[in-house]
Amino acid sequence: MKLYIDELKGIQNVKHLFTQISLLIEEAQIDYSRTLFFLPRIYCKSGFSISLQCNYESYCKSTNGYRKLGLEWKTVEFGYPSSNEPLLHEYAEDYGYDRHIWDDNTKKYIVVPFDPVSFDVTGAVGQIPLKVIQKVFDSHNGIDWDKTLSEA
């Protein structure tokens, strides 16, 4: 299902943005627990972009609970940022874990210890507090709504 978010254009406060998304869901009388919807990739004025989702299959939490629609969101799912943004690292689902890489020569997995210096979040997903994603957007000069909506 496509959620029409043109009327959100201009909102720079992430907490307010997700409250307005919840209101759109309620106004459209969408059954949150049965309807899968996706928000468009969000682009910042610096060129940075990221997927943020709050549907019932995402890592998200409102004041009503985990994967429950609410007017006040605490966390949302992020995914596949366009660059290795350090503010996202600790919220990625694979942060802090060793990697296991298959070695065709030995036919065994090789354990590569976790290294926070070389960690790259660009291929990751995770659950992130809205206050942190606000810091990310602020550090990238805010949301570029024209680009975001043109790609939707």
C-alpha cells in the first residue's frame, strides 16, 4: 500500500513527522496490524539518504508498545543508509558481533572479530530512537522534501 505523504512536506522535526504519519494512517482508516505500507526513502540536503519504517513488520515502538500504532513513536526501523553514518552504528542489528565468513579453501567459516573502527552501517538495518535520527538529519542539513517526494 502506498501512503500519500505529500502533505508532510516541510516537516523537519522527526518526532512530529512520525506523529503526522500515524494521523494519516488513522484518517485513512488503515488497519495497522493487517496492512503493510512503506514510507519513501528520506533524502537529506547533504545527499545522505536512509529508509525509515514504522509498519507492523518493522523494528518500531510507539507509546502503545512494540509494533503498535501510536501517536508518539519512540523508535523506528532504519535501513541501508547511503553512507557510513557513525551515529547509527550502535543501533544496527549486527553491531558488536563477530562476522563469520565462508572460506572455500578450508570449507570452514572463519571468524572475523568485531572491529568498531571498520564497522560499516551501509548494509545494515536496526531500531533507532527518534532523537538520534533527528541528530542524523540535523547533521545532514535537514530533510530534502523535494528529492524525497520525487523518488517516492
